[in-house]
Amino acid sequence: MNFVEELTWRGMIHDIMPGTEEILEKELTTAYVGIDPTADSLHIGHLVGVMMLKHFQHAGHRPMALVGGATGMIGDPSGKSQERNLLDEKTLRHNQECLKQQISKFLDFTTDAPNRAVMVNNYDWMKGYSFLDFIRDVGKHITVNYMMAKDSVKKRVSSEEGSGMSFTEFTYQLVQGFDYLHLYREYNCKLQMGGSDQWGNITTGTELIRRKEGGEAFALTCPLITKSDGGKFGKTEDGNVWLDPKRTSPYKFYQFWLNVSDEDAEKYIRIFTMLDKDMVTELAVKHADAPHERLLQRRLAEEVTTMVHSEEDYNMAVEASEILFGKATEETLKRIPEDMFLSVFEGVPHFSISPERMGADLMTLLTEDAEIFSSKGELRRLIQGGGLSINKEKVRDPEASVKPNQFINDRYLLVQKGKRNYFLISVIRK
């Protein structure tokens, strides 16, 4: 597999330094992507860099994930209008460990092969490096003129918004450049990859390697991912779409990909899956013939959810989707994990009852304990018209009582009024 050709058809190359493809064809090469540990989880914006590393390993080369413990204490000015808050070491260490577990789902760190993935933390080589040593060994090789010419610096310095750029942020490209120099020396790393906003930082590293070592190193960036409607990729009303299931449930994660536009689905399925060119082309043709079936979105959601979470989580997310949009049964409801069940019905009207009311008659339960209906007459007419369901089962008898074993997870009762109106009754736990 030719790595550059693979990324090219996937639309994942923005800039590439001359000679990059030649060095990859010539020898097994080590490449790294830097990941900023400002949170204890990756979000889907990080996935592009991780997928680049995954393809790199798939092509027979050695991928390296650099967790920026040191650079995370500074803050990268690229694409930012303001300086961000800095994290303490304890928080950074915790975040790094969490990120390592997530990245391990994409890269093979355990094989004995020469291209086994490596994870490093730049805090390990920066923590003992004094300021005087740094400005002597690194600073003197890169001029202020060179640094000022970078887009990430020029935009911040000339911007009328914010308050300019601190010296801390100004030195970021030197610190990142030194990372590249260190990895070149210690791991023979000759390629750094990242988003297109990182080009200036990456090329500072290649320049530092040239001036300090007389060596040749390369750079490759991918486009920043956008949405066809101009909105920010990976953002929802709730904020970022995270890989951590505690931050973004597998159900919500699955729904994010399922609900992207046709145009975005055709772009994202190339970037965020390992499906080959023939399969993607075939799916695109079939989707164009029957866009209402949303073949691209469904396959995209399946591939990414399975890769990030698991096949079991994907299957559960599909079943959970059936609750609202298809045919689900009481058995389905009881099989879905509680957190996913609550995620599906987040935002629906919610009523609480005491454990003693778990065997109440339906009329009293739905008009007094949970005021879903304004009167027993209204409730009776809906039942007679076949418009009331409890846990997706039609209620036929107005005089019926609920039974404790009907409660999902021994706690929840799903009430459906007509086709689209849902209500949730939960038992207060003591």
C-alpha cells in the first residue's frame, strides 16, 4: 500500500513536503502526530490524526503518538484567538493515561513487528531541560523573523481581537520543533503529520533538524474537517462528540454519524473508516440511487461506532434507535443498558414515583402519581382508541394495573401517548 496515494484518494492531504513520498517508498519510516492532553478523552476532531497514524501503520510504517504533556502546559496558538488556561501536572498525567487507552484501540502497540506503534510524552524530555539550555541549544538556531512569518503568529499579533500573544505561546513552535528534533535523534523519526493549521509548527521542526543535525525530515498535513453547512465539525448542542462513553454515550455517538448530511457522509466515510476505495465507490453509487435509505450514513455510523466502542455497543445503539424510529418491544427495552436507555429518552417529560406505587392501577398512576393525563376520561378514550402503550406494548384494558416486573431495570416505565409523545416514569431509589 502506498501511504500517500491512500491518503490522497481519501482527501486527507492538504500540504506535503517534497521528498516525503520518496522516503516512504525507500525505507520503513517513523512518523508522529502530536495530541494535546487538555482533556481526559479524545473527541472526534482528534480522529483525523489518529486515522492518519492507523493508515501509516497499515502501510507498513511505524506510527508514533506524542502526548504533549509539556506543550499542553503552554498552549498552541494555532487557530486560537485567545490564550487558554494551563493545566497542572497531575491533571495532565491523568489525561495522558486516558488518551493512551483510547489510542490503543486504533494502533497496535503490542506486536513484535518492526512497525509496532510507540507512544511518547514530551514532558519526559522537557521536564529537566533548563530555560538557559533551551535558548542556547534551540533558540539561537531559529530567528525571530522566521517565527514571526508563521501564519499562526501573524494572525494573533495583527488581530484586533484578544490581547495579542504571550511570550509563552510565541515559543510554542520552538518547543514543538524541539520535539521533532528529539524524536529524530532518538527514534530516527523523519515525518511529522497533523492538521493544516500545524504546518508552521511542523516546518519549524524540519528546519531545526536541518540546522542542528544537517538531516532531512518531512512534513504532511491534512485539511481541517468542515461540515457542508458551514458548522463546526464534531460539535453538537451538547458540545464536543467525545470518544469516552461517559462523556458521549455510544448511542449519541452513533446518532451523530447517522445524522450527517449526504455530502458530509461521502466525505467522512473516506476519512474515518478503513473501507477501501472500491467499497466506498460502490456505497456512494448505491446511496445515489436510493438516498432515502441513507446507506452511506448507516455504514459510516457502523464502522466508526464499532471501531471506537465495540460491535456490541453498535448493536445496542441500533436497537436503541429502533425504540424511537422503528419497531421495538418490551424485551428490547429491558436488554438495553440503563445509561443508553436514559440517553435515548433524555429530554422527554419525566415523573418520579415511590416504590410503593409500582403496583398501582393504571388510571391513578397516569393521572395522579404522574400527571401525564389531565383526567381519567381522557386516558380511557385513548386506551379505547388503541393510542396508549406501556413499554411499547399496547394497553387494551382501562382497568389494568402495572406490575413491578414491568419496570425496566426495576425502575423505569416508558409511556407512549400516540405515535410520538413519550413520557418516562421512574421509581425513586432510597
